Amino acid sequence: MSTGRIDVQTENIFPIIKKFLYSDHEIFLRELISNAVDATQKLKTLANKGEFNGELGDLSIEVKIDKKKKTLHIIDRGIGMTEEEVNKYINQIALSSANEFLEKFKSDSTIIGRFGLGFYSAFMVADKVEIDTKSYKEGAEAVRWVCEGNPEYQITKSKKKDRGTEIILHINEENKEFLEEYRIRQLLDKYCKFLPIPIKFGEREESIKDEKGEEKKIKVPEIINNTEPAWTKSPTGLSDEDYLSFYQELYPGAEPPMFWIHLNVDYPFHLTGILYFPRLKKTVEVQQNKIQLYSNQVFVTDEVKEIVPEWLTLLHGVIDSPDIPLNVSRSYLQSDPNVKRINSYITKKVAEKLDELFKKNRKSFEEKWDSIGIFVKYGMLSDEKFYEKAESFCLLKNVEGEYFTMNEYEEKIKAHQTDKDEKIIVLYASDKHQQHTYIAAAQKKGYDVLLMDTIIDTHFISLLEQKKDKWQFKRVDAESVDKLIDKGEETESLLTEKEREKLESLFRENIKDENVEIALKSLSPEDQPVVMTHAEFSRRMKEMSQLGGMAMMGEMPDHYTLIVNTNHPVMSTLIRAKSEEKKERIIRQLYDIALLSQNKLQGEKLTAFIERSVELMK
């Protein structure tokens, strides 16, 4: 037996490990199993290179709980260690054997470890840790290393017969949750679900036939991971069913995605993965952080905003890259040129895929647009390069459900304009049903109306006005139709100046709302008698401030304009009415109709409107 002191820079290394090495104690299992995977991958590499000629046998890693002894065991049949290697790699903290191994063999095998500190995460949950190990090298003697969470350790000879390493954790009282099967299964499912080496945990029943042909049930070790997930395979070898099946593996019970992109690049960085486009609703009530980041099939994090552009965090799926720089806990990305390049690559691949889908089958693309459109608009708002690529396949949808590219829509509007150099006025609605009256009025005049009803359309409209200096968007309820697209034509008033003054006075006397302005306009007799409008600029500023979380603008009252059509026949009736009560009732009824069109008539006012309508019918 030999004893010694772990070569560290400070006596306080263990308290630091226990408290600060990793933000989350549960990470210890990932680190220890990752080390076991490394040891196994190294042995396979040596065998492939002819430097190990023994039987590989069963290379699976086993995780066991012994509740009586309060121990957790991680057992591998990998490369193992000699006493000299234990001294070198365990007793000298932060010397990574993985780095040395890669240098020696320039191996293309998936070696996970990079920091040499992963093993010491065991002391976050254990009072005592044992290593029982035997090297693959011929004639090597097995050794046992024991440490009780301080710089003192013991090394003795071991009776271990098999090649490989067993880590035994004596779980402390504070972390006894890690002696529960459900908890370990939970961690294995989270961090080790797709590791490249089979991991055994627990048992399951299996039916077999005995010598007499009779069926009997036996217990067999349960393999908890898929060692060959879809993203590690060639896209040419995968069917649509394979991709959909893998999606269910990632998100059990989720609605199938619309389509996906298989990422596979070797230069100038290594990256594989599958990104799925889920079906989104217009309100984007979707959970972000659904993309999982892996490093050589080890789960790292679902916080991927440094790697994936923020607008693509609405996607689901997996990204795996050994080239993404990670800190000691593998939990946070560090600043690195590779991250920027990966970010640009993903943006490029997404743009190419969307362009391909649009060109290949436009009808299918249009059918998916209500979900795809959220991604595309968000991307165009966030990324200049993506905007340039997306201009060709970004669609505009009108209230009739017809789709146009931006160039197609510009040509459509220009075809109805006499002056081809004038501003292009784009009419739109944000709520097809609520704004139906205004839409119908515009269509009656021969104008087309776009439907812009997603949560980000206010920002998207402003972006298009910036990029396309001739385009100007106006919501259909922002003005009367004649003023939305002002052709400079004046409609002669059917009322005298004196009658107009009397009409204005009647409306001002009966409508006492400081947030409503009265405006008399000479419109067509076929137009509505009154129209409630909401100025485009102030309304849009308020919507944008609410989306941006700016409370001040959000709390400001809405200002509306009540446009009174002096040429409508009801105005002549109103002026000539002899009863003041009748005049008041007509104005109140007209005003309530205008409020109703803006969804502003509720509660007692709505009840009064209904009762008054019934009375008028009598």
C-alpha cells in the first residue's frame, strides 16, 4: 500500500470543487460516464490500429446502485489504468489524459474529455470515492485508489480480474437522492440518452423459449441509450419515417414537425445535427430552448443562443460539435471564432432549405406559410444576410388567402396605379373578422388588403418600409378608404356650410369622449355614415412599444377619429329631425356602430345599444 497527497495548488481545492466546480451537482454522473465512454473509445481506437490484440468483448458501461452500502457504481471495460497512470491522471488535478491521447494518436475517435477535472465532480455528492482499475496492457496489475474528499489518498493492489475501471461513490447524506433509481434514470435520460457506448441500468423482463419450447420470462440488463441517433447517420440512409421517429424520441407526444434540415459539415469545423421546423401558431406561444447541444453525443445544454441565431431558437432538434469551445463544466459557451462561423453556417443552411422548398413545390410551401412565416419574418428582422436571401421566398398573404412574393405584390399594386413612380400604398388588416367592415369598404373600391396578423408583423411592416422606400403600409381602419389611398380627388359636399356646422355641433354636444376627435368629410353616399379610425403612426408606435416591453407607451390612451360622412342620407335626416331626443338617439346609435367596428362596445354600452336597436325597429 502507498499513500500520498494529491498534487493541487491549494488545500481548499475540495471545498471549491464541492461548491463551485459545477453549477449543478447532478452533472457528476454525466462527467463520470463521459470518462467511461472515453476509456472505451480509446480501447476501440487501439484495437483498430493494431495496438490492442485482445478480445474486446462486451464494451457496455454499467451503472449500479447499492442502497444498503449507500454506493453508486460506474463500471466500464475500457482502457483501464496502471498505478503510474492513476498517479499521473488522478493525483494531478487538471491534467487531461484525453488531450495527451489525442496528441499521440491524432485519433478520429470521439474522445469527450478535455479538462481532467470531470472525475473530481464525484466529490460534490460523495464523502468517499474509490477507483478500482486494471489496464489493458499485458501483465498490468490492478490497483485501487481511495480518497475521502481531502488531499490525502491511498493506493493498494486490487483483486480486479477484468480490464477496465469501476468508480464507487459513497453518496453523502445531502445527496441521497442519487441513490434512488428514478433519479439516476432521470439523469441518464437527460445526459446520456445518445452516448455512443451502450449503458446498462436496471433490468427488464424478456420472453424466451426453453429447450422444451415453452415460453418463460427472464430478466436482462436494460440498455438506456440509443448509440446511433439519427444525426450521426448519413442523410442518404434515412427515410422520412426515420426523421419523424427520431423527433418523437426527442419530444415524446409532440405534434409532427413540418420539415427538417440535416446538418453535416467537416470543414472548417465539425458539426452534425438535425433541426426541425415545428408547427407554430401566430402568437408564437412556443417554448424556446428546444434545441439540444451535444459534444460527441454527450448532452451539454439547451441554452444555444450563442451558436444558433436567436430567431432560430424557435426550431427544435439537435446540434453536435466537438469544436464548440466549452468551459470546465461544459455548460457555457466561450467566445470563439468557431461559434460565429457555426452560427453563419446554420443561417445559410436554413435559407437554402427554405428556398429549395419554395422552388420545388410552391403550393406546399404556401400551405405551410402560416407556420413558416414566423421564422422567416423573425429572421429577416434579425439578420441582414438572411433578409437578402429570404426576399425571394418571403410571402405576403391577402385576406382572400392568396399568396404573393414581394416582387409579385409590388407589380400587382403598380398595375392599378396611374403614376408608376408614386408611393406604393399597401393596405393591410391585423384581424380579418374584427376589421371586416373596413376590409369590405376597401375591396368595394377595388383595393387588395393584406393580412398581417402575427405578433411580429408591426415590426415587420416597419422593416419593409425601411427596405422598400416606396412602400407605405396603412391599416384599413387608419382612415376612410378615400384618404388611405388619396388620389387627390375631392367629393363635393351635399350639405351647405351652415348644415355642416350644425351637424358638427350636434356630434360634439352628444359625444363627450376626450380621446375621440370628430372629423367631417365628404365621402360617397354609398360609404358608411360614420367610421371610427385609429391613426397608423400612433397605433403602430404603441404596438411596437408594448411588444418591446415599454410600459410608458403601452399605458397611453388610444386616440381615435370619428369620421362623419356628410354625404350619407342619414345626415340630412339628422339635421332635419325636430326632436332633440331623436337627434341624440340617432347620433348615439351611429357612434355605437362605429365603436362596435373597433371592438370597443362592451358591458353596459353594448346592452344599451341592443335595446336602442330594438326600439328603433319598432
